[in-house]
Amino acid sequence: MVRLRRRAFQILGLTVLGLVPGTVSWSGMLYAEKADHGLGPFLWYALPWVAWAFYCPVIFWVVRSWAPLKTLGQPRWWLAHLATLGVGYVGNELIQTLLKPWAPWLSIREAAFLPLLGEMLRKSAINDLIAYCGACGVIYAIDARRRLKAQEINAARLETQLARAQLEALKVQLHPHFLFNTLNAISMMVRKGETDGAVRMLAGLSDLLRLALASVGKQEVPLRQELDFLERYLALQQVRYSDRLQVKMHIAPEALDASVPSLVLQPLAENAVRHGLAPQSQGGVLEIAAQRSGADLVLSIRDTGVGLGARPNRRDGVGLQNVRARLAVLYPDAHRFTLENHPGGGALATLAIPFHREAVVDA
């Protein structure tokens, strides 16, 4: 049905276009005061173009089946066009020759059929060739546009699939990194004889893994879910560092339902604890904040630790590299991530992403 409707519109458009020569010829006859035959001359001069309009479905089929652009210049291409042009050319002029006896405004209409047909073929060759080439040009232009659109759709689909694959690979990389670091901390507690703390950390780790599995296949989650995971992770760290680690949360209520990359805060908090607070004998404070700022959601993690200058290795580790890579895929030109010293001491990690409440990418 859709194809028939499209063909009907194409024929209608070409028919309207074909009425232009008829209008021009009829206007000339009016100017010469020879228009005493009503609309007959108008319809007569429009007839060849209207006939080509109704012949266009055949041209469409031939062009797409036997003479596509990829065969341009090949013998098959030439033969298909010559045969189609020949049938349309002869058929069109044959119709006009048969109808000429009923066109009294024409000077030549009473000759024998074959001589009249020959005269019609001679006089109309250029017009028919122009009509055919115009129809083919339109068809090739439509096909080229359709192929370009299909290529753009395929390219966009491949780009989306690649982005999802990259994000999933990054998440796969992050999970074992987080798990190995936590297990390493537990093993250190066991070596020190802190068995009660190690048992509590193992119990907490199982809860964390359960939450992590719940987010499999989701690249974005509500901030409240991300904060739940982060609080459980920090509870493990408080078991490890005892009273040396204090956690403060400053979360604006309107930010809780905002979508954020899953497991984006844990690597930042881990980096602050391990490299900022752990080197200090007295420990320190970890502050997590979230608020909406215009069209952005701003997340920040600040520690009161040794700062960036005191760290022996300033290069990003696996966690920070993972965060940067995921942000680049999820929000290519719409995010900001900085890690810098805080004027009041320690380091500050700030992340700004577009504020929205629905996930934009699912793996």
C-alpha cells in the first residue's frame, strides 16, 4: 500500500509537470487567436509528458533492477536504457499518431499512418529523450538519497553498538579492579590478626557484589542507588580504617532521582581514601556532595588528606582512567571532570554531567 501510494504521488507530480508544455502551447494559440478548439490543444500538447509520467513505474523498475548506478557504463546498463527508451519513445509517438486524426488544429493529420508515424518520431525524438533522461535523473537522485540515508542509519547504529561495547568493556574492567582491591584489604587485615574486621568486611563485600550485579546491563542508575552502593563501600573502609575515616554527605533532595553513570562515585572515593587519607596517621574527612546547577548535575568528592602534590604517582590509576573513558562515551561534549588540590587542604574531584532522570544508554 505504501509503495502504491508513493507511485501515485510520483505519477501525479510528473503529470502536473507535463501540463506545463501544454499550458505554454495553449497560451501561444490564445495569443495568436487560434484557440477556437477549447481545451483540445492544451490536452494534446500535454499528452506526451503525461504518457511519460505513466511510463515512469516501468523506468523505475528497469533502473533499479537492470541499470543501477553501480553498473554505469557497462553493456548491461546501456542495453537496459536503450531498450526502455526505445519502447517508451515508439509507444508514445504511436499513441499520438493514432490520435492525430482527431486533432483538427494540426496542419499534418491526414497522411498515411506509417509516414505520419515516421514524421512524429522524427519531430519528437529530442523531447522524448529529454523526458526519459529527466525521469532517470530523478530516479537516480531518489535512489542516491535513499542509499545515503541508509548508510547514515547504519553508521549511527554501528556507532551506538560500538559505544555500548566500549562501556560494557569498561564496566567489566572496573568490577574486578574494585573486587581485587577490597580482597587485598581484607587479606591485610587477616595478616594483622584483625579477624573480626575481616569477617565484617567479607559480609559487606557480599552485599556490594549483590548490588553490583543488580546494575549489570545498566550504564546509568538513579543517584540514590549509586549513593546506596557508595555508602556500603565506605562502611567497609570505615571498618578497615576505624575512626580514622569520617564521611559527610551533602546531597540536595532534587538530585536523588537524577541519572548518573553506575559505579562512578566508588572509584573517586577509593582514590581519595587510598591516596589522600590513608597516608595520614590521623586520617581525615571525606565529603560527598551533589546538587543541581542549571542544566547540570554537579557531584564532588573532597578529602582532607595529603593533597595531590604529596602523592608519589600523579598518573591516573585504573579507576580514574575508567571514569574518564566512560564519561567520554556517555557524554562526549557535555561533561566536566576535574581533580585538583582544595584551597583548604586535601584534594577535590568534581564531576558535572547533564541533569536528567532517564537513562540514555543501556548496554
